Amino acid sequence: MEKTIVLLDGMSGGKTAFIQTIKENGYWTWNVNAYNVIGVIARKLGSDGERNKDYYDFINQVKDLADQYFDFERKNTLSMIEKFMQHDRAMVLILHNVSQDIGIELKDFYQNCFDILVTDGEVEDNSYCKTLNYNDPNFVDNVLHVMNVLTKSFESKKGEE
């Protein structure tokens, strides 16, 4: 199995199900979201953590400023990828809410980096490596198939040799 970076986008419930599925099936997974760093800052500044319009406005404005002055998202993402690559057991790094520019940069630089969109309908978006429909009755099987391909994990299942 090869280390794989997944840029995960789409509906919240589908992304959660995607992550839960791969974790339950033996993929040692790390989740990274640059917005979480800013969420911690928001709480330190007095936010009660309620995710409402004011919270998201603050998060987006601070992120924009941090990117403008410190190249925050790029540096944070590259730092997390470096830690992931050095970790012996972690096999899948899930990156959430990655900007389009950084996503393109990562896919160009890392051979095993792919973007996946999880939808709740029949949306075919060719700008992603893969689009998965959360409402598809075969969603779990589809997720596992995609992950087997992306991680080049083609071992036979127990008892099916």
C-alpha cells in the first residue's frame, strides 16, 4: 500500500462517511483542515464555537489575511504533508477545504495526490479525479474500490484466494 493524499471536497455527511469507511477498513488516516487552526484562534478570542454566519465570516477573513501576509494555507498544508510522509503507519492524508491553486500545486508535485468530490446526487464533475455519490447504494464499495486503486492496494481478500 502506498501513501496517498486525498483532497476531499463536497457535502459534509458524505465526506464523513467516506472517512469513516476507509478508517473502518484498515486505512490509517490523518485529517487536516487549515480552517481548524483558525477555529482554535477564534475560540481563544472569545468565540463560543457556534458555527453560524459570524463564525464563518471571521474564519474566512482571518484565513484570507493569514494567506496574504504569511502564506498560511500553503505553509500549513506542506508542513502537514511533510509530517505525514515521515510517519511510518499513516497511509492516507485527507486534506479538507484546500484552495484550488494549492490543490493544483499538490497534484502536480505529489504523484499520489488525488481530489475526490462526494455529492448527494448524480453530479458528474470532470474537474475531480473521482466523483462519488453518497446516496448510491454501493457507496461503501465504491469508496473502497477507489482507495484500493489510489493506494495500489490489490491484495486478495481473506478466503478469496
